[in-house]
Amino acid sequence: MKSFRNKTVFITGGSSGIGFAAAREFLRQGARVLLIARNTGRLEKAKESLTKVFPGTDVATLSLDISEARKEQAGLEEKVTGFGSPDLLINCAGIAYPDYFEAIPDKIFESTIRINLMGTWYMTKILLPHMKRGSVIVNVSSTAGLFGVFGYTAYGATKGAIVNFSETLRCELKPKGIQVNILCPPDTDTPQLAGEEATKPAETKAIAGNAKVFPPETVAKALLKGIRKNRFLIIPDFMGKFSHLVYRIIPGFVRWFMDNDVKKVHKKSNQDLTRQQNEVKQL
């Protein structure tokens, strides 16, 4: 797909973050956009913001919990009838709750699976019959879906599954002329990333400290460029591409690098504990 003009784009998680930034870029290219998210208030604010920047453009919204999309299938298909069949489906909605494996509540793990993985499955399953030859499906994974990262057992499990799901889906849909891509963004300046700080382990922060945080607009531009060039795996940043390449060739090096960051955190923690114990003895 070389041009997005007059194309109809469905974006889950479209009210904020990468999804919202992608909507802005698609509108800039002359597309029509349907924003899909759970929160009605955020959807309306997102629509208002986009129509101010791009007056006269076609922006619609749909309040939908993608983890329950099967139950709300009639409403989604009604939107297809009214707004048009999707030329592009961007499965961007997702949640993350980083923490030590033992500390992640079962309910959080289950909801992460339902939203990140099952939501992607349901949306694709429901909308695929309405998509024609030349259509595009983009599933948003993460660099944490390409290799394991400390603290992301729940999130990484779902994002890794999305990579495999997309690999298989690409094989099945290519003969039908439907393009499948995966977006694996780095740490991106979104409300989700900010929310992760509340539970993110010190080890995870140390590993993430080696990486730059990117604005969602940069990731969105890389997404559109990747779709145009039909890059199956879209990794927006150099470090992400480099880490993925090294992991494929020398996985032990990437593991050693992250293990080393973890050791540094534990060493500092032990030193701080020893210092505190000595201070108590001196009192």
C-alpha cells in the first residue's frame, strides 16, 4: 500500500499514545480514521483534537472493550456498515504491568492476556471477512516481544505471542493479497509508560536506562513508512534493530548484558543494606 489517501483505517487504542499519533499521521495523509477504545470521554477528546488540527477530515469513534469484542461483535459490524470496511486495521490497544513474576496478581496476568492477545485475535477475526485484497493488518508487539526483559513476564508473554501469531497470519493471508506487519516500538512516551513506573522493578529500570524514550509521533511515522515498504517487522529505532539482530545471532550476549545490569542493582542494594545496618549499630 503506497498511498493512504481515502483509505479507511481502524485503530484500537486510538484515543492516546501510539494509536492516537498514528491516527494523526493517517489523517495527514488523507485517510479516514475510526478510533476504537474503551473510554468514551477520551475518545471524544481525541476526536475533537484531531478535527481541530485536520478540519473537514473524517474521524469517527467506537467505544469498545476489545477483550470482549466477541460479545460486542454486532456493534462493531454495524460500525463497518456505517463507516466502511477497513483498508487498514491497526491493533494497537494493550496494557502493561511490570513487576516481579511472584508479585503480579493472577487477575492482572489474565487481563493482560485478554486485552493484548485475545483482543488482537478477536478484532482480526471479526474484521478480516470485511477486508479485501490489498488491505493491511498491523499488530503492535514490542521489543519485549522479541526477547525476554526482566519484570515483563506477563506483558512479554503476550507480545511474544503476537509476534508468532503475526508470522503465521502473514503466511496464511499473503495468497489472499492481505499484508500483515508487526510494529515493535521501543519505550515510547505514552500514558502507559508513565503508569508502568508505579510497579516497575529497579532491575527493569536499570535495563531500560540503557535505552532512549521515543515520542509517539516518531513511532507513528516509522509505522506508516514500514507499511508503505511492506516491512514485515517494523522496528523504529536503531538500538532496537541492533539488539534484535544481535539476539538472533548471539542471544547469550544480550542475556549477559541484561544480567549484568541486574547484578549491578543487586550489588548496590546489598551495599545500601550493609551501610544502613552499620549506621544502626553506631546509634
